[in-house]
Amino acid sequence: MTASLYKVVRERSQGFGSSLPSKKEAGEFISALLEFLFARSYQTQKQTEHKWQKQLKKFQDRLFSLLVAFIEKEHARKISTAFFQDELPHLFEVMWQDAEAGYKGDPAAESVQEVILAYPGFYAVATYRIAHYLFTLKIPTLPRLLSEHAHEVTGIDIHPGAQIGKSFFMDHGTGIVIGGTTIIQDNVKIYQGVTLGALSVEKSLASTKRHPTIEEGVVIYAGATILGGNTVIGRNATIGGNTWLVESVPPYSIVYHKSEVKVRPSKELDGVIDFII
């Protein structure tokens, strides 16, 4: 039986690369890079630029080793070099704006530093931004390894194909799902449990826009579900908690789900309510 299994495994793995990285390895790279750029940034004040650049070069080499498992060596070298020399300075500024949006958008946040060090939403969106860059270059698999690492760590699931603007803040974050063709414009804030999803999961629709567009300044509260590629949430709209939307909403709208909660004195109840959780 084991000999037969060996043959099946060998046959099925023929299309795989020779030395594929694991999700753990991809996660270790992104965590170390974000820590170097943000969490340990105070050390930059004690370092020469030469020493700092030398450390950054190690990250460039590490990205190259991850890329070369999926693409041709010279192509991997060009992408890793371009990322650290050209793209990372831009991404750093965008990530910093995300952190500032978190500080401004959460009364409980005491500093931008706290958002960077402690908030899962910042970690998830920072990872997304790097994964998205690689996704736009059509790098196979690695962007998903990065995004799924962040998903495991934070409980926030952002497909690297989504297009997310500047100053994006996810408060609390747990359970947020953002589909691969979602478009989110600048200054959007969403809360835990929000789903930006598709109306259909048919494979034939893989190349179509299946997820909603969220325009600038929108706030989406906890538990809201917004579905469909033609669904547009107009700028500065507010989407209340637990709402279910499959159609567009005009700008400056307030959408809410009305539920009924009844409160009665316990002596009026005929029987005893026994909640077992």
C-alpha cells in the first residue's frame, strides 16, 4: 500500500516546484519584515544607514528565495530588487496612513505606536498590501501564502486580489472577509464580522467582478454582509450592524437592520428560561 501511495503522490506532485516554501516560512518572512520596519524601528535611531541597509538586504535575499520557488531565477531577482528599492518606500507610507486611520478611528487607541504593535487589523492590512503587490505581478501562490498566514494569525481574511485604498481601518477585525474582486476606496472603516462577498461561487465566474465596491468614507458596522459584483456602497454611507445587502446604496445613506427586543419582568413569565451555552 505505501509503495502504491508513493507512486500516486509522486505523480500528483509533478506540477509542483522543486522546493516550495510553506505557509510558515512565508509567515516568518512577513512578520520579521513588518517587525523590522515598525516594531523595532526605534533601533534605527541607533544604527548607521549602512548597517540598516545591510539588514534590509537580508530581507531582499529572503524574498528572492521565496519567489524563486515559483518563478524563473532572473525574474525573481528583478522582482525582489524592485520591491525593496522602489515599492517598499511607497508601501511604508500607505501602511503608516493605515495606522494613523486606526488611531484616529478608535477612541481606545492611545497612540499610532499602539495600533502598529497591537492591532490585528493593522497587521492584516499591512500583510495584504505586500501580498497585493506580488499578486499584481502575477506571482503564483506566494501572495495567498502571505494572506492566509495573516488570516490564521488575526482571523481576518483579505484576498490579495482585492483593491484597497488609503487610510483603511478594521476595528477589532475578527471574522472580516474581503473577497478577491472587492474594491475599497480611501478612508473606509469596517468592524468585526463584516463580509464583502460574492452572490455566486461558480468556477465559471472566476474572471468576473463578483464582490462589491465600497466608495470613499464608508463605515460598515459589525456583522454586515454585502454581496455581489454590481453592488456599490456610495461614498460616506453608513451600513448598520447585521444588515444584508445585495443591491447598491446611494451616497450619504444610512442603512440599518431593525430588530425587536422585548424586556419583561421575570414574574410575568409562565415558565423558567434555561439557557445552556
